[in-house]
Amino acid sequence: QVRLVESGGGFVQSGGSLSLSCAVSISFHAVGSMGWYRQGPGKRRELVATISGSGESTTYSDSVKGRFAVSKNNNKNTVNLQMNSLKSEDTAVYYCYVQGLGLYGESSDYWGQGTQVTVSS
């Protein structure tokens, strides 16, 4: 009924780049904010980047500002994360999320299963 499928995770050398994509299938009236969280080894899940439903506003954690870029394709309900200048501390499972909006503004949040990103030095 609601599907979020992440892709693009894998192994990359420190300083390299990697692109993540999340394909969303959802039956709500519209899609609200979308974005990415991550959880590294022994760490709590943290917010990485978000993009508003309109696509006009984005937010980033301080640790990834200037290196990561989040974008979306409204027609396909897809959210992407371009990661550049990767560091070992970026190693984590990355989770896509989407906010589904109802006709009258009600919302529900959904999460993908995650994709592993491993950055080696």
C-alpha cells in the first residue's frame, strides 16, 4: 500500500561521492516533506536532510552542509541525496522518509528499510 524503496547505497572511498534515491509509492492526496535520516554504528538516528513538499525549502544537519544535496522529483515522488566529499563518519544506514498528506491536511509519516553506506579511508 505504501512503499519506500531506497537504492544507491554501497561502498565508497573517503573523499568520494555517492547518490541515494528513494522511490515512493503512496496513495495520499499529496506528498509533503521528504528526506533522509541516518544511523551510524553505535549511534542514534539523526536527521540528515529534508526537502519541503514544494521543493523550495531544504534543511541539512551541520555535519553535512556543503557536502550533501537533497532533491526531489514531484512527478515520480522520488527523493534523492547526493553525497560528496564523503568521510568515514558518514558511514551509516540511511533511511528515506516521506510525509503523506490527506485532502484536508492530515498527515502520516512513512519510512523505508534503509540502505547501507560504508565509507572507507
